[in-house]
Amino acid sequence: MSILMTKICARDLNFERLEVDASVALNIFAENRYKREQIPGIAANAPGGKNVTIYRVGDHIDISCGPMVSRTGLIGLFGVTAVYHLTTDYGLLHRFQGVSVPKQFRLNHFVWKVLQDRSAKVNPGRAPSKPSEKLPLEMPMHPKNK
């Protein structure tokens, strides 16, 4: 996964914000029962009560409140810090958690380790259930070291 992320960062892709009608979002996520069931609630809580914010990065599209950077080329250190298997009414879902900092940030190893450890803790926000199992991952590396 780190190699794929390094390639995405090198492509310097824009995070393209799209406001779409809930019906369009339902069509985009037609094969994802979990996201289809979230869309009406997201739209209802949006200004105007009918739109959903999605982001496109290259060929990938997802529902999101928004990125912290405008393009992938600004991402410096990054790492996937945890993978959780979630047993839900939707079947088995996988939750990936990670951390990144902009290229211009310079961190010492201690601070980076603190950020990684904190980001590995389960984030309960919008999770359909509690994690049932955590997979160990190798330590993430800076893209330049790959």
C-alpha cells in the first residue's frame, strides 16, 4: 500500500471537490450498501437538504467532509497505521486509518512516532460497529525512502 501511495503522491493529483445531488451519489455508490444507506442522512444535514459532497482523486471517488491538502503532491510523510476488520450488518468492512503531514513539515522521529501511535487508535466516528480484529502492519516509510 505504501508503494501505491508513493505513486499517487508523485502524480500530484488534485483533490476535486464535487457537490452532487443525493440521487447522483446514490448512483455512484450503487454497489456499496453501506454508503447508499449513509447518503440520505448526509444530504438531509447539508445546506439545502439534498446535496452530498464527494471528492475525486484520479479515478477514486469517495464521500468526505474534505481533504486537508489540495493535491497529492503536497503530502510528505505518510503511513497506514491500522487496519480494522469490522463485522457489521453490511458484512465485513475494512477500516484503514493513517496519518500524513505536508512535505514542508520536518519532524523528528519521536514526534512522528507519537503521531503514528495516536492515529492507530480506533476512530469511532461513523463506524458501523466496533472493530473485531486489528492487523499488524510494518512501520510506514517516508516516500523518498521507498
